[in-house]
Amino acid sequence: MSEPDIRREKASPGERYVTEIDGTEAYLTFEDVDGGKRVTDHTIVPKALGGKGVGTRLVRRAVEDARAEGRKIIPKCWFVKMQIDRHPEWRDVLA
């Protein structure tokens, strides 16, 4: 499977990273809060896309953007927390 495009878009109340593969959408929602923090709320990867690394790629994008924007991530979403724990090179973005 080739690397899917991940776009960033407004969502209420914050934003989300979203990708679509074979007509199925997966996304990670987040909201920026005071103090340069970014709270990740949910990562939704439908069963049809499970086990293909889609969720990990969404978290990678969140980490890359947080770094580029000088923000720290507060992972309210268990999946984001688990992925950052699995990737020591991403831990610098943890709040």
C-alpha cells in the first residue's frame, strides 16, 4: 500500500488529520489550547483499514506538525499515547 495523503482540516471544536483509502476515511482529532499545547482527542481507524499502519501515520503527522509549530502534545487519546510510547524519537513532543 502506498503512503496515503493526509490532509489537515477544520473540525468542531478543533481540527483533524484525515486520510481516505479505498473510500474509507480514518482520522485523528485535536484541539490547540493555551500554552502551546495540542490535545489529541480521538483516533478513528475503521476495521477495513486496521492493521495497515494508517493510525500510526496519522500520529506521525501530528508529531511532525507539533514539532514544526513548537507545540507539545497532550495525548488524551490512548492510541496516540501508545504510539508515542512505542516511538522514543517522538517523545520530545509530549507535554
